Amino acid sequence: MRAALAAAASAAVAGEVPVGAVVVRNGEVIATAANAPRTLHDPTAHAEMLAIRAAAAALGDDRLGECDLWVTLEPCAMCAGAIAHARIARLYYGASDPKGGAVEHGPRLFAQPTIHHRPEVFPGIGESEAAALLRAFFAERR
């Protein structure tokens, strides 16, 4: 989670919402990414999406079944869908997102009977640090 938090902090410096994600397989970091929708002019450039894409490219496989995803914020519906399609084994995330989250909030995607794959989910890892980054980022903009 430390690497994901560092990526989130770098996103904030770049003017992006501070979210970071890391894909790990067998204890080895395969990919790290920070939110970049504004920088890349791409609404799908969430940290999770970028990390999943990078990990799939690095491993040469669209299935990441032996991988874990560490992310600083509860994934949205788009990212949760990508996690399911990539067959991520375990999802660890920091801060909950009551407005935009889709794991424990909103559509609760992994609880739906039609979902292809359900990762093990571990919320609240590094929650206070992740939430503090988000609060500071948005406080500067208000």
C-alpha cells in the first residue's frame, strides 16, 4: 500500500485526484500507476485501469489471476468491472468512496449474481493516509 500511496501523492502533485494503484504477483510489484485522466485526456485513465493494463502487458496475459491489486480508493464501477475481467485474485483498498465506489457502495458489483469473477476484498488498508490525501487535495480546490 505504501507504493500505491506514493503514486497517489504523485497524482496530486500533477493536479490529478490522488489515487494510486499497484499490481503485485508473488510479492513482486508488476505495475504501479497514478490517476491520469486529465493528463492523458482519457476519462478511463484511472489508476486501477492503468495499473491493470501495464501488468497485463508486462505479463503478456489479459488474465491476472495470480495477482493482487492494491489501490488507495474504493474502485468505481468501471474499475471494478476491469478487476473482474482481469480475474484479479485479491483487492486491497484504502479509503471507502460512498459516492463513486462500486465495491461496498453503489452497485456493489462483486455481489451481483451476474459478475464473472469475484476477487477477495480487503477494505480499509491505509485508509487514514489515503483519505487524508484526498481531503487535502479537495480542500485546496474549494
